[in-house]
Amino acid sequence: MNDIETKLKAYNNKLKKIDEELKDLPLGLLVKRNNFYYQLVKSDSSRSETGITKNEPRIRELARQKLLLSNKKQFAQATKALEQATAKATILSPIELIKSLPKAYQDLPPSYFYHSSVQEWVEAQYVKNTYKTDELRFRSNGGTMVRSKSELMIANKLEEYGIPYRYDAGMRFGDVVKYPDFTIKNPYTGEIIIWEHFGALHLEGYETAMNEKMEVYLNHGLIPFKNLIYTFEFDLKSNKQDRLKSIIENIILKT
């Protein structure tokens, strides 16, 4: 399978997922009146309006619907361009797409555009690592306790972007349970991403444990820098904020 065929398959899969999610979302447009009141405009010929300023769930559904429709349009255009071999497809990230929407949508909090599974995942109980909890010495801006200053930078940056994550949460891979540093929920697609920060290579036995962990991940279908991110101390030594920003915007927040 060549590069174009691979991209076409990926784009068609994206379109299929978008259509499946759109089935459960309401029709209509969101508009803002007097810079405060939100109205639902019916998409039929009547174009009638209904006030929904206090109906937060409906506003969230309309925001999500608008993002999905914009995403569907760009993937459809990209698919057509690839099929005709007329242009190189450019796919905007959700953040970039939201910036291109009408102002009524741009004014909404980013969380209004999140995948429907995000809130349930955030609220769900999960198994936490009980190993050496006394080493949890650094508190993130959002209140998560982590083990190192580098992990603290990662946690704070994820929180800055509003990305839901779990720290040191148990995940089962076959018969083995591992505790990734960060288990991330892509807020726009609902997909799970693991982020490991390997910051103690100087310790005896650390590299062996690191390699064993990575082997488990790779053997269970995780793909580096798609749904598996790994960083080292030297990644965060210089231009650390730019590095973290790049990882979040170009990997985690990509559709």
C-alpha cells in the first residue's frame, strides 16, 4: 500500500467515525444575539430560533456538531484531492478549526467541543499506583501529585491546554499491568494516548525496566508519537516549553 492509499484509508476511517457520532447530535446552528444570548436556529426552511442560553448540554452538542461538520468537510476535501492527485492535503487541528468557526462558537470554552466520552472518563474511578507514594512531592496547578519536576512541567502543560489525563494509573496489557506516567484522553477524538517520561536513566536497573515497559507497549499495538509519547530529561533541558507545546499541539491534539 503506497502513501496515498494509506492516507485515503485513514481519511475514510475518520469520515466514518465522524458520521457515526453525528447521528446522535441535534441538527441546527448556534448563533449569539446581543453578544450574550445563545439561540438554536433550525436548519430547515423555517430557520426559526429557540433560546437556549441556559441549556448548556444543548450548546455543547451544537458546538461538538459544528466542529465535526467542519472536520468532515476538510477530510472530504482532502480525500478528493488525494483521489485526483491534484494537491497535497492539509488537515487543520481542532484548535485551528475552532478558530475558523463563527464567533458564536469561538466564544465557547474548549471543553464544549470535546468528545462525548471525555467527561465520563474524567469522572470514572481507576486503579492508582501504590508504589513509593512518599515520592509524590510535587503538586501540579490542578492538584495532581507527581514525582519529579519534569513530570510537573508536563502535568501543568497538559492542564494549561485543558487535556484530561490520569497520572500513574494502572492499564492492563494482556496479563500484565503497567502504570504509565500519563494516560491521556484526546479530548477531541476520545482516543487514549500514553506519555512516558524517562527521567532517571542514571539509576541502576532503570534502563532495563524502561525497555521492558516499552516492549510491552509496542507488542500491544501502541505506535510511537501517535498514541505513545516518550520523552527524556534532555528533551526538557532547553526550550522545554516549546518542546511540550509542540508535542501537545502536533501529536495529542491532532485528529
